[in-house]
Amino acid sequence: MLIKSRGASCAFKLFIAIVGTMALANSIGLFKLTFHGNFFLYFTNISNLATVLYYWCNIVQIHKNRELGQKPWLPKLKHTLMLGITVTGLVAYFLLDHGGVFKNGVFNPNNFVLHDLIPLCAVFDWLIFDEKPTMKVQEPLLWPLYPLAYFAYITTLVSLCGVRVQETTRWPYGFMDFDKLGIPTVLATIGVLLVIFIIIGYIYVLIDRVCGKKASGQGEKVS
């Protein structure tokens, strides 16, 4: 279902941008007048930051160009970021104990926003506000380069630059812990995840094509 309302589209994007900004500001320590130096070592923070920055820029562009209320601004970038934020949500849920949303039985609203709310809202924004189809069939093969670049980035920092992400481990996520799991296991895990990400990407493309055909069919009936 496509909601053809520029105002609703802009309002929803503004919600994502504001809520995401508040959660990121809390994560980096702004509200406590401190700075968490490991902020940029977690894909959760990087993917949310990139997504939130995109939406702030998108809102500005919508005010400049009314058509962008329905047409995605920089669609290839949006699709890449959408897969990245999807990765954040799914990995947190299945591999990281639900992203620490209920850590030790206590609800953590900040983790909920970054691991659940923003990923869901980003996909929802694409589903209900973006005209379709806009995705090309080869795009899902390129989107995983985003999380793969993060993997290369953090591996370089930890292995070559001596960065230590946590007190108990050098690595930000357990499934990336070369010290504990060994190189073959970590690489195999990353390989499996990349295949899953590509499959998810093609599911998005399928939805994009199906919704696009329905929209064109309805347009023909109206005309």
C-alpha cells in the first residue's frame, strides 16, 4: 500500500530522524556530558548514524523538491542503508540476545530504538511511502559491501592497530571474536551472513517489483 501524502511522508521521516538522533546522542554520552570512545566501533551505531543522517538530508530535499515525498532521494544509497539497518536489527535479534533490549530483565529504551524501532521504521518508510519499482536486479549483490566494509574496518583496527573494543574482549561482537572462535569459524560465519543478506536483498527486490506492478495495474484501471 502506497500512501501518497507528502506531509505524512515528511512527518514519518522526521520522526525517524529525531528519535534516532536522540538515541545516538545518548549512546555517545552527550546527555551525560561525556564521550564514549568506542561509539564508532559498533555497527549498530554506524548504521543508525548513517540512516539518521540520510533522513535529515532527505527531509531537506523534500522541502526543495515536492516529488521526493513519494520518490526516494538517492535510491541506491537509501537501499544500501536500508539493508545495513536491517542487518543491525536481525543480527541483534538472532545473534546478540535481542540487542540487549531486555538486559538482565530490565528494558533498555535506547537499545530498543537502535536495534528495533529505527530498523523497522526505515523498512516501513520504504514500503508505504516510496514509489516502486526503483530497485535494480543487481543491487542486492552490492548492498552487503556495506557491512563487509565494516568487518574489514574493525578487523584492521583490532588486529593491526591494537584497538580494544571492550575490557573483556578486543572485539565488538561475539561472532567476530577471532581470539575465541578462531579464523575459520569467524570467516565461515561472515560468509553465511553475507549469503543471508543477499537473500534478504532479493526479497526486497521482489517486493519492489510486485508493488510496482500492482501500482501500474491500478494506474491503467483508473485511466
